[in-house]
Amino acid sequence: MKHVTPPLLAAMPDLERRDLIVMSGITAAGHEWVGCAGHYLGTFTTPWLDIPPTGHITHMRFHEFFRFEEGKIVEIQAIWDITEVMLQAKAWPLSPSLGWEGFIPGPASQDGLNIIDKHRDQGKASTQHVLDMLEHLVLHPKQGGPEVMQLEKFWHPRMNWYGPAGIGSSRGIEGFRNWHQIPFLNAMPDRGSHAAGLEFHFFGEGEYAAVTGWPNMKQTITHGGWLGIAPSGQEVCLRSLDFWRIDDGLIRENWVLVDLLDLYNQVGIDVFARLREFNKALSMNSYTAQIGSI
């Protein structure tokens, strides 16, 4: 765990890393990437990033991607779901999630640490399935209603979509549409229209595909309804690091982490300043309770 920052280790002295998915592959550009998804887990005993400690077991999802050259790491792209820690500390400073919040499981197939290609080019086929899905996904709303995305062609009817804290998770195509996609597209209908300056690194292994990009989405917030952000007409970039698992030719599970802290910063919202204000209120309530008990 050499890449874990000392402050996190100080806040959770018994910190453990629990990988759920470890996969590797070669991108279309010939670059070698390794992707890891899982949780950091420990007893939260002292403040971290001004998040108040809980004294209890606390988990934080991570998606970490490493690019290798000649056996050495030359680039890291990673997102830690820091907002998930805020949520568990009951110091949530943002709008409530529309989706479900909780501990995100690993693959239902339980093979995330033992991924193998069951046949030649299976990883490439898994990646292509995801690329085809994304190509159809961006057709809506510019080129028609939800039917142009052909979601049933690509997604399993019992799919699980695991979003970050602040967005939440959902089950099934209807759940995905209701709790993430509809508010997302309502607020930013020009999604997929701005490719300049974006980067995508797709690779696959076995029945898994992954993407990392810094950033890999760009759109304009022209309407409200997503994450409590006002429709300022501002163009924003998103960093989204994803893993997909294919089951019988359909996407069964999708793990998604979006750098929401960076997004809020782009629109002028200092999440940590709001967090400190919430913590100040918590401290005042604690003081008042102590006075009242005298």
C-alpha cells in the first residue's frame, strides 16, 4: 500500500486494502494498463480531510489504473470515493443521492481476482460490446428518444449499476434510467457532442472491460435536476473510471466512479468548505448537549 497517503493511514491505523477486481489489457493504442477496483477499509479514529471520525469500521471505494512500460509504472489515474467517507461520518455536505447508498459488492461471478480469457480475443470482444453500447448511448437525446440507445440489446435485465456516493446505485434498466441517466441527460443534453481534449483508454480481459480517462466526458450544464447544481450554462469535464462485467453477452454489472469533488470545484462549489461548516454545526450541537446535561 505504498501509494496510500500517510494522513489516511493516520486516520485509520488498521487500514486494509480489499481488491475486488484486478484486470489487465492492451489498449487500441498499444498501451499496457492494469485496473484495480475495491475498498479501503479500517477503523476511522481521527479526522481525515476534515471529515469527523466515526470510531467505527469505514469503507472507501477506489478505482485505480496503472500504465506500464517495460515492467514499470509510468502513469496512474485513480479516484477514491472520498464522498463515501463523508456519508458514513454523517457529515454529508451535498444534495442527497437519488440512487441507493451502501457497501458496493464485488462481481456476482466472484472471479474478479482470477480473470481469464476463456477463448481467443474474449477481452477484445468484451471491450467491443461496451464500445458498441456507448456508441448507441450517445444517440439520445440528439437523435431520438430512449429507444435509439437500444439498452435491452446491451444490458442484462437484472443489471446492477454501482455509482459513487452522491449519485448512488441502481438495479435494472428502469432503475438506471430513473436514478441516474434521466436526471443526467436532462441537465446536460449535449453529452457526447464535445470530443476535443478528451482521452479514453479501453481494454478488456475475459468477460470484463474497463476504461480510464482524464477527462473522458465533456458537456454543458444547461438545466437543473442533477446533483443540486444550478443550470449555469457552464461546460464541465468529468473523470469517470469504469469496470463492466459481461454475462452471456449482456452487461450484468457496471462499477462507476466519477470525480464529483473535481466537478463541484469546476462550478465553484468548495465541498470541503461546506463540510467544515457542517462539522462546526456538529461540534456546536455536541457542546450544547454537554451543557444541557450539567
